[in-house]
Amino acid sequence: MLDIKLLRDDPERITQNLRDRGVRVFDDLSSESDWASEAVARLAEFDQRYRELLSAADDLRREQNENSAATKAVGKLPKDQQAAARKPLIDAGRALRERERELSEQTELAREARDEAWSRVPNLTHPDSPRGHRDEDHAELHQWGTRRDFAAEGFTPKDHLELAEALDLVDFAAGAKVVGQKFYYLVNEAVLLDMALQRYALEVARKHGFKLHTTPDLARVDILDGLGFNPRGESTQVYSVADSDLCLVGTAEITLGGMLADEILDVERLPLLVAGLSHCFRTEAGSHGQESRGLYRVHQFTKVELFAFTVGELEISEAMHERLRDIEEELFQGLGLPYRVIDIASGDLGGPAYRKYDLEAWMPGRGDWGEITSTSNCTDYQARRLKIRYRPEPVDGKKQKPRMVHMLNGTAVATSRALVAILENYQQADGSVVVPEILRPLCGFDRIGPR
């Protein structure tokens, strides 16, 4: 979540950011109203209520101290006067303690109400991120690679699902029988190609100084909450495990980001670079249409995730964000896949993201671009709830207070979507698929032929 001081010191900035992102915070605000201003006013009321109760608690403590001092002073009176003088003070002390209990409960409820509402407020938005709520509002930064002219080669490209089924590389029917729709089996060479993509991404990550991990496929609800994921409710994309506080992770961002919860790091450890290999599970509720066909949008896939913890300075985390994007581009240039880089518009940013870049590969089967990776700078938004901090270097020999780290994530490779791009871009007129040269030593073959 954001620092609550922003609400107190610069409410108009929060208001404009809600407008830019299209986030209403409260469902009952009318679309006809100035809902962003009304939301910020209501948030301020929550905060004011909490602060008033804190002030009342301070006043109560002063009364208790005065009562305690008066009770002690009774001991200086003549003994025959002490009992009469002490009784009203004891009664008053008892009433103050009861009031303290009530006030403590009210304060905690007010804090929980404020924090729950405040947690719905998204991160601030980078000033250079395009504003808007439509796909057309994203900004294309550049393209790389040359798209094949299939017409010049004398054939019409197939989409990846048609290719995969013809080459016996995927079995959606068995997946649906055993688990349900949008689950699948990879078969034959696809298994080795999937593993080769994992190894390739891990090797590149290690070359760039990332410490490699295989991560758990489960995480606690409070970790998901801390990272800004919604593990409960109708709109969630998260699978929850019955009778537990566990969820299946949709990305290793969750397990990597949660590793350091409640820790204070030595500044010498930063930047801390970690990479995680995990399965990913997403409900993909409501997904349909051409872009959801086949392997592009599924309920389970394997991914290598990059994650960085930096000192809490925008200049530093923004430089790291560019570094993560460069690594993603290196990976897909190595695969020889044409792609473009998109600066995501404000209305399509996830709540924790300050800025987000997507890489979209050209997918001949659909005749359009399709997202293959993304990278986000979440600044200190996730760190604040997870309480991940670092202690800056001493100044003039004086120890400094801990500060929130900045946290960034980026997809090295999501193997299902990489397979989509490889199958469609490397297909041949005879129905075979050539394997990208960089993967051949890892998977042991250079072509997948018709059966």
C-alpha cells in the first residue's frame, strides 16, 4: 500500500491517480458523481476517525496518570482521611480502565477499516506512463526482428494449436478429462522444448547475477495480500486451498517477494537479485475469444521469474526496471522471435505497479501481437505491507532509521506462451517446426517433423 502521509499531505495527487487508473475504491460511488474526489474524501474520514481515537487515547492516558498521582498522594493524608479520599479515585480508575478497553477496541476497528480501504488504492503512476484505459492507449516504444513473409514462401501460417495437435505435441482432451477445460498435457518433443526454455532462461538469469530458486507452488493468504493480489472474492484469479490459509501461486513473484517479509536488510545486500522457477496457476475467469485459444491462456503453466529488491530511491529502481526489460529482450532476441515493447497505459496497470512494460511477440497464426513477458516496478508499495526494509549507511556516525525497499518483478519466460510464439514463427511449409538454434543443444533436436 501507499504511505498514508500522501493522503494527508497531497490528497489531490491521490484523486488524480484514481482518475488516471479508473479505480473507484468504493463500489457504491455513482458513475455520475466525482467518484475520485468522493473516494478520497471518504478515505480521509476513515483516517481522521482513527487519528481522533488515537488522540482520545492520549487524553485518557493523561487522565490515568493524574488519577494515579492523586491516588499516591492520598498516602500523605492523615490515616483517618485516606479511605474516604481513596474510594472516589479507585472508582474513577476503574472507570478509566473500562474506558481504555473500549477505546482500544474502537481504535483497532477504526485502524482496520482505514487500512482495508486504503489497501484498495493503487500505487502512484510514473509520469511518463501513458494515460488511458484502452489497448490503443498503450505506447509502443520499439520493435525488434523481422516478421516472416509467409505469402512469399508460398503457404498460409497455421496457429500454434493446429500445429501442436498435428505434431502430437499437446493433448487438451486428456487435460479436460482429468482436470477440466484449459488444462493440458505436453507430449513428445514439447516436453523437452518446455524444459529447454526453462534451462535457457535460468542460465541467462544466472549470467546476470540472479540467485536461482525453485519456489513453492503455494503461499499464505497474507503474503498474497501483501503483494497486492486478491486471493478471495468473485473477481479473484487465484485458486484457494479449502480449509487452509493457502493459495496456489499465479507467479513466483509471490514466493520470491514474500521470502523477506518482516526483515530489515543490510544496505550492502542491495540490490538483491533472485530468480524463481515455479508452476503458475490462474483461474482466468471470464477469458474467452481467439487470444485465449490453445496454450496462450491456460490454468497452469511453468515460468521463470526475475525479482529485484533495491534501495528505496526512484532513480535506482527505475534503472533496475530498465535492466529487467533489457534481460527480457535479450532472451527473446536469442530465440529469434520478432517482438515489440509496450509501455502500459495507466488504466491497465495492476494495483502495485508504478510502471509496467510488456513484450509482445508477433504471432503469425493470429496475425497479431501477443504478450509474452512483462516487467513492473512496484516501488515500495508491496514492501510497506510486507514490512521489508533496509537500514541506510550511517550519517556522521549516526545509525539511520530503516527505509522501505523497492521491489521489481519481470518474466524471464512463461514457457506456454513462448511455445506459442516458437511454433507459429518457426513453422515450415511441410508442417514441421524448426527449433530455435539457441535451444537445440538443450533439447537435443533441431526440428519437429510431421508424424
